[in-house]
Amino acid sequence: MANLVLTVMGSDRPGLTQALSSAVLSAGGNWLESHLSQLAGLYVGSTLVEIDEAKVEALLEAVRAVDAEGLDVRIAPASQRAGGLGDAVGFNLVGQDRPGIVHQVTATLARLGVNIETFKSFLTPEPHSGAQLFHIDARLRLPAGMSSAAVQAELEAISGEIMVDVALSPLDAA
């Protein structure tokens, strides 16, 4: 069996998820996981599919039909998770929106060797002033032997500079 990741992007409209799932099913594939959403009027996301090696070409053909409907679909082989990974932690950030928050946070995480497994960012109005608050909700995988307290300390060191509050919380192993 082959595990493949399908990434998708196109103008959002009803029926896109059905078209993609139809292509997977018609080729004999099994839809395992997905992250699909509307972002600024575009339908974007990724799907993990399991399929018999002999049917990969059938999936490529089925996806071409979806491409013809205006949904750009790319396929890549899924890689196996690297060994020796440490704890999973939840990461939350909130602060006044301004350019550079994501850059500074991700630069700190990269320097520490922390892997970002999921990352969601969004804006909400501040309750009293209506100013935009920027939020990050993420799942991080720490390097083996690194404590969440060490990561928390590094993020707190930049939090004053970028004017945000940060919190890390342990997650169950997955």
C-alpha cells in the first residue's frame, strides 16, 4: 500500500470535497485524514490517502478530472515520521496584531529544533476596543530530551518584544 498526500487549491464552491473524495474512491483509495478549509475565498487543504501501489496511476487519472473542474490537486508520497521525537505540546499565542509575529515565533521554534505539526492562526476583535487580536493555536513536537519549560522560556523571552501572551500545555502522545 502507498500513502499519498493530496494538496488542493481552487476557487471555493459547493461540491469540491465531493469531487476529491469521488476521485479517491473511484481509484480504490481510502481517505485517511484531511485538513480542508476556505481561506480568502479559496478552497485549500491536504488529504492523506492510502491506495494500492498498482492503483496509483488510476488515482492520477481521476485527479486529472478534478483538475479539469478548476481544483488544482498535487500528489506527493507521504514520508514516514522520523524517530527520536520528544513530547507533543499545545501552543497558544494571543496579542495585538502586527507584522512579524509569525516570523519571530517560528524563527525561535526553528532555532530550538521544534517541529510544528499543526498551525492555525486567526484574527478576532478585542472585546473593548475592537482592535485586531492575533491568535496562534499549534501542536508542537519537541526534540528528544527538550523540556516544554525550556521552550516556554525561549518564547517568553520574545513575547515582550512582540507584545503577545504565550502558553504551552502538555498533550497526550499521538
